[in-house]
Amino acid sequence: MPDQTCACPHCKCVLGSDAIMKDGKGYCCQGCAEHHAHGEPCAAATGCECAKSAHT
Ligand SMILES: [Zn+2]
Ligand SMILES: [Zn+2]
Ligand SMILES: [Zn+2]
């Protein structure tokens, strides 16, 4: 199975062992799985700004 990337539109994070499956899609973290509805930051420590991008 190839590496999958997070289904969050602006997130490029690769799904790891902590990936969350929701609606048949994989998300790298809870924040992405909830579409950052409450401003949760991305769990990635790489400076991913998908959470900000979700609120533009
Ligand atoms: Zn992200
Ligand atoms: Zn993500
Ligand atoms: Zn995200």
C-alpha cells in the first residue's frame, strides 16, 4: 500500500500510524479530520499551515 497523504485540502502530510480514517478518507490528525472546524492546528510539526488555509 503506497503512502497516502492527508485528505485535508491544504495538507500535504503523509498519513502515519496515527492517521484517522473518516468517511473513507484518511487524515493525518484530528484537526484535519474535523476540517479545522474549531481552529485546531495541524498536528504536523513541519509548519503545515493547512489549518490557516481552511479559514481564509
Ligand atoms: Zn496539515
Ligand atoms: Zn492533515
Ligand atoms: Zn488540515
